[in-house]
Amino acid sequence: MTARVGVVTFPGTLDDRDTQRAVRIAGLEAVPLWHRDKDLKQVDAVVLPGGFSYGDYLRAGAISRFSPVMETVIEQAKAGMPVLGICNGFQVLTETHLLPGAMLRNNHLHFICRDQKLRVENAATAWTADYEAGQEISIPLKNIDGRYVADERTLDELEAEGRVAFRYLDGNPNGSLRDIAGITNAAGNVVGLMPHPEHAVEPLVGTGRTDGLGFFTSILKKLVSAS
């Protein structure tokens, strides 16, 4: 039986189709999920993709956090379901407090779009197990509200507990504190990052590399081993 990964679409989501494609390329079944539907259709994992949900009104992710689908996602994530938040999805995860901290406007106040080099800091999560700690990868980055911030105590806890999942290399693109590009919860089932792995899963498009495919093959192996 093929593992099923739900991909949520909010009003203003841009990258749901690309994320569904990445899921399928990794050998998983992609299941579209609509923001107004609480039913997760018996999926095994969920991805909150990138975009500008609800036009980023109030704050990026602030309105999406109250969508009916998120009620179930929050409940299932706390019960152990793997959840990945990409860009706007990461913003939603911080708004739900499934992940600590917040996302603010880039420190240079401009939208940025470029291939971004990252270092994998934690290869023990449900979404990063196909990487190695210390591995350097390059995947696209595109955001204007991508600056990760948290108080010093939270940042120290993330560092001490190994919960910084990815860190920016070759220049911090948005002013994120401690060069943090992505983090995980304590259990390792919820991961959020600003860059877009779904745009780096096949050599023909995106970066021309497949550095992002590991997110999706990682969750495939996690779900298969749990079945």
C-alpha cells in the first residue's frame, strides 16, 4: 500500500502543485487537502506548502492558522503525524505554535529569490533522515517575510536540543537569527523551513539539482518502516 501525503491548499497558496509533484516523484501518493475541510482523508503525513495564504494579511500565516483543516493538522501533529511546513507553511507552523519563534519581514525589506546554500544540522527528523548532518545542499529560496526570530532563551534551547534543522551558508539572505533556515519540534515529526525543497527534485527544472528530494524520500522511508 502506497503511503499517502496530504498537501494543503489555502487561498493564495502557490506551490501546492509543485509539492504534489515532488511527493509523487519520491514514490508517495499525493492527496490534495482543502483548507475548509477538516477531513485529512486518512493521509500518513501532511505538507503545508509555500505561497501567500490569505494574501499574508495581518501576518504571514496568521489567518491560515484558523482554517478548519489546521484544527485537525494540529491535533494529529501533536499525536505524532509528520508535518512539513515550507516557506508560508513554516510561517503557519509558528502561528500555530507547533514550532517556536516567529517570521518577520526580511531585514533588507525586499523580496528575495535565489538558489540558497544550506547546511543540514539535524538528520534525525522524519523529513531529513536521508541527509547527513553537516551535508551542504542548495535549494531555491523565495520570500519577503523570511526572517526567523525568537527570544534568546528559545534560541539557546533550540541549539542545545539539536532542533536547528538547517542553517544558511554563504550569506544570510534575510537576517534570520543565528542563520537559522529551518527548525524541528522536540519529537522530530514537525519540521519547518523557508527554502523550497519541492523546487529541487529533478535535474530538468529548479536548481538543476535534486538536493530537495531527500525531504520526500525521507518521509517515504519513515512511513514504510512504520507500516
